[in-house]
Amino acid sequence: MAMTPQNAHESNEAGTALVSDARWAAAITASRAHTDARWVEISDRMRARALRVTRRSLPITAQAPSGPVHVSEQVLITYLRDALTAVPGARVDDIIIAVGAQDAYAGITVAISARYGEPLLPIADAMRDLAAARLRDLLGDITPPVTVTTMEVHIDDVLEA
Amino acid sequence: MDESVDDVSDLVLARSAGMGDRAAFATIFDRHAAAMFRYAVNMLDGDLDAAEDAVQDALERAWSKLPGFRGEAQLRTWLFRITANVVLSARRRRRPIAVDDELLTALPALAETGPVHQVEHAELRAALELALTELPWRQRAAWLLREMEGLSYDEIADVLQTSPAVVRGQLHRARGTLAVRMVQWR
């Protein structure tokens, strides 16, 4: 405790000066060390379990000549995200699947960010073309066919890596 | 982009994990799960098994909710909020236990010429953890998040869904109580 001047002031107000700062620091360090020792024992197991958890996902239905194609929203998003990481200089921030009545596939919005200074339009073109190609691979000849007819470049924010 | 997953910010990791990137979620785990566990252990009176269950539950909830994470709060704060809710539920499910007389009496002080540091630290830790069990839930939570994990008042208020002014008061009372309980260690 009392690691900062603000904190030290408040500690004195609260009467914690009855116990020295060194004692508080030692107690906190000892408590952390005790818990962290157990964490070392269990963290691999917990990590493996956490990574096996599944996520509920909405069904998406697309119409193909042979009949409806059903795919989960999460599969579609993961497949696209994995594909779009191939575009250099940019990163996918979000993928939103639009659905119509009865879970019908209606379109996809891909939000991306680019490294500062990278030319945005070529990156957006590459992302758009790759997304359309991968959607055609995944969904096949659906109706309406996968096309990309509009593109919007919206400069939203500047983030740290 | 081209950077290693270990170098990217929490917000970027959260967005990637929200889109199903398990490598990003693994990095989130590596960065924050140990702190979640420390918090759970101390909020559950040192019950390591219960804390493990609570953190596992919190991580599963986090994975499920990550698609909706938009970065309004820091990822760490958001994870602590989930953990705090899970831990609170776990505490409510536990059967009440009789208060040990030891909790109501002053803690013994170590002799100045006591045993080796390791033993002293173990006793100091035990004294702190015992003293923590006497704090009301919110005071204990605020103290742990501030002193163990270094969260700001605003972040603690976000985790505990209250105001920074209330957090300040809870910390003040918690420090006062702990100081009295730990006075033998001055």
C-alpha cells in the first residue's frame, strides 16, 4: 500500500500509517506470490479449457440452385477473418453479417483499419475482392450472387497497435 | 497487420477474439487471467478451488460476450467486471460459515528476532488474508482492485458499477479496518 503520494496521503488519513509501508508492501507481495504459485499449477489446464469453449452463433441461410445453404454466422466470420489477414498493411476490425427474413443472408460489412500512411483505396479494393472471392468459395452459386457493388471508406479513429 | 500477436493492444486483441480468433483470446488469457484468479481467491476467502471454478466461468462468459465488446471500457476492467459478478454469485451460493473466534481477536505479532523471512512472509500473508475476510464485500473488492491490481478509482467504479466517490469511501474504510487488524505488524 501507499505506493503513490496520493495513496500515501489517503493511507495516513485512514490510519494505515499504523502499519509501515514496507509491511504493507511485503504483505501484498507475499499474498500475490502465494496465489501466483497456485496459478502456475493450474493455468495450462484453465487455458486449454477456456480455448475449447464454443460460442453460440446465429444460423445464416443462402439460396443456391440445389437448395438452401445453411452456415453459422461464426463460421462465416471466422473464415473471412482468416482469409483477410492475408492483405498486408491492414487489419480486420469487425465483420457484420446482415440477415433478412428467416435468417436469409443479405450481405456483409467488413470494417478494417490500415497502418498509418498506407494507401487506403488499394487496401480496401484488395479486401473487398478477397472477401467476395472467399464468400463465393464458401456459399457457392447463391441467389442473389455474391457481388460487391458499393464501398465506403470511413476514417473513424487512430488507434495504437 | 504484420505485428506479432504479443505486441498488439488489448482492444485489437478483443476485436480479433470477438471474431473467433482463439490465438488472440489465448493472449488475453495470458495477460489478464492471473489477476482475475488473484481477485477471485481473495474474494472467496482463499478457497482456491472455488476461485478456479469462478475464473473458468468468467473466461467462458468473456469468450461468449467478446463479439459484443466495443471498447467502451478497458478490456482489463471489463474482465474484472465479469469476474466480480461471477464471484459474487459464487459467494451467494456458498453456505454461511460460523465465524472463527480467531477472527475476532487480535492477530499475534511476530517476534523481532523471528524465524526466516519465508516464514515471516507466510504469516504476514495469512494475517492480511484473514484481515481481508473481515471486510464487507465491496470494501474488500475495492481494496484488492486498488492495492493488488493497481486499478484507478474510475476503473474500480466501473468494475463494481458504482461511482468513484463511493469507491474512495470504501477504500478509506477498508484501509482503516485493515490497519487496525494489522497493527501488530507495524
